Amino acid sequence: MKILVVCQYYHPEPFRIHEVCEELVCRGHEVTVLTGLPNYPMGIIPEEYRGKKHRDETVKGVHIIRVKERPRTEGKAGLAANYVSFVFFGSLKALAMKKDFDVIFVYQLSPVLMAIPAYVAKWFGGPKKVALYCLDLWPESLASMGISRNSSFYRFMKFVSIRIYKGAKVIGLSSRMFEKYFTQELGLRNKRFIHIPQFADELFSYIGPEKKIADKDTIDYVFAGNVGKMQSVETVIKAAALAKDDRIRWHIVGDGFAIEDCRRLCSSLSLEGKVKFYGRLPVEEMPRFYAMADAMIVTLADNETISFTLPGKIQSYMAAGKPVIASANGETKYVIEDSGCGMCAPAQDEKAFAAIADKMAASNDRNRMGENARSYYDEHFRKKDHVDRIEAMLAEI
């Protein structure tokens, strides 16, 4: 197949779409990606992508076309400008580019508006077959940003979101809980849905639950990923102040708009000896943090929209065979309990999270939990199965 992939984000941004595209090329497909300039999550475009560099290139067999976009900045206005700029410049490119594709594949994160260039390509000479893979629910994601569901803007975005989702012949869902939202909240009862769980980066092959690096006198918990409002990393900091086991050390690896708030909170609670921040590191450096961890951390905001999602880090943690401690609701809680890979407290409940942190530190079952994690990953979250499902979805429409 000749596939046009539309996604605002692409490598070196930390999303797995580039692995999907590269695997599709390895399977004999021709893949072209229409994307923006890398600037997630901090809004900084790397030097090598400035000045119209790397706007049209082929990497590992994938033809990548990058369009101008305004870098994201903190706050709703800054995000809105970033979102709209990709829609505008992406649509212009979609009008001008060759459209000899068999199918269009939208890898939909936030915002759902990133799908619009795909429909511009469809409407103006491109293939009529569009498949969409949904990782973020819209317009519900707006509510998680504090926008009222009764506002005129929310209602307008609900109308736009429904039109975008209706336009796809098939929708892949990264979380099984998404289907309820699509059918009940958006009224898309006749749409074909396929559950396609995410997978882990290949770097996170089995490491195992046993500690390989770190002081034997400590219990090390590692959070890895974006540090934004929805990740509620403040829950980790507050739990660190409440946990009774003095052996516990908390490692925060990542960056984001909420990182400075977390640093200030840590300082105000005098936790410098227990909590360490590493900033954002290349993904190639992450296995050493996984190896040092007695358990990996997942925290999410107490938000209905967020509860529908399953963060991609869950698959990475499971692929590495690591136990998980979480403060989350919904799909994340379900997967942890269904797999037996760890312990989960309610979202944003620092007291309950501190309690399970102490319980995990004292547990003799961490090895078993890590083994359960890897077994569940092998059964549900392998990269091959993920790409198999996407390839089949694209072929059948």
C-alpha cells in the first residue's frame, strides 16, 4: 500500500508513530508522513530543524514532509496557536502535495484538529479511505484543561470532533474504554471500532524486577515521562513526604510545563534528600533507570477523560518486567489489577499512594509482579501485534 500518515508529532518527539511507520516500510509499504516541526513538550525547536532544514527527507525508508508550525507555549492561548498553525500549514501542504496514495492514516493525539489536513487531502484529489487511530479523546480533552462543557467553544469543538470522527471509515482505539465515549457521548453508534493497544519502545526489553543498579539499602521508585498537569507528579512529591519507609528514594526523569511547580513543592517540603530530578533524557538512557528501579511510577490527574486513557509508559514498564505503583483511575487501574503487576491507589490521593509505596517497599512479591507484568505485555502489548492490527485496519478499508 501507498500510505499517507498525518500526525502533528513525529520523531524526535516522544511518540511511537515513527516506529509504526518504519515497520510498515519494512513490510513493503510506501509511507509518507505529513507532520510538523518537533517542539513537544517544551516548545523548543531543535537547531537542526530550524531555518527550513529537514523539511523534506527520507529516514529509514519513511518519506517525511514537515510543515511550519508555531512552537507550543504554556497556557491555553499558546497551545491553541500551536494547534491551529499545524492545521493551517498542514492543510496548505495537503493541497499542494501529490496524492497518489491508497489510504490515509491519521495518528490522532491532541488536538483532534490535526486530522484536518488528512481530510483536505481526501477532499482534493486524495484517496477516499481514511483510518484514524485515537489516543486522545476530543472534545473531552478540553474539559481536562478546565474548559466548561457548557461553553460555546466546547460545543463548537464537539461539533468539529464528531465531524472528524464520522469522516473516518474505521477508528482504532488505544483504550477499550474509549468506545463507550464515542457511542454514548458522541453518538457514533454505527462506527466500526478496533481495539489496538499501544506497545513499548524496543529499548525496554526484559530487564526484570530484581534490582541491578543502586544502593542495596534503598528502595528506588522511578517516574519516567512528561511532567504536565495531567500527569499529577505533585502526587508523587506529596506521597514522598508522607511515606513512612525511610529507605524509599523517588526519581523523576522527565520534563514538562509542571516541572518547576514540582521542584518548588519538593523544596517547600524539604525533600531534596528523598526526591531527585533528572530532567528530560534521551530515550537511550532510560534502561539504566529501569534497571535501578524496584518499581516504576504512574500518576494521573483525577479526571474522567484521563481515566479513559492508558499511558504508553505502562507498556514500557511491563515490557521491562518491572512492578508498577500507581495513583490512577479507570483503564490504568484496570490493567494493573488485571495483570497483577503492581498496586494502584486512587488518582491524586497522596495518602493512599504513600501507603502503597510503603507496602511495595515491604513486599516480598515484587519479583512475581514483575514477571506478571512481562507476561501481560507479551499477551497484549507486543509491537508486532500492534502493527499487525494497524496494517489489517488499513488494508480492509
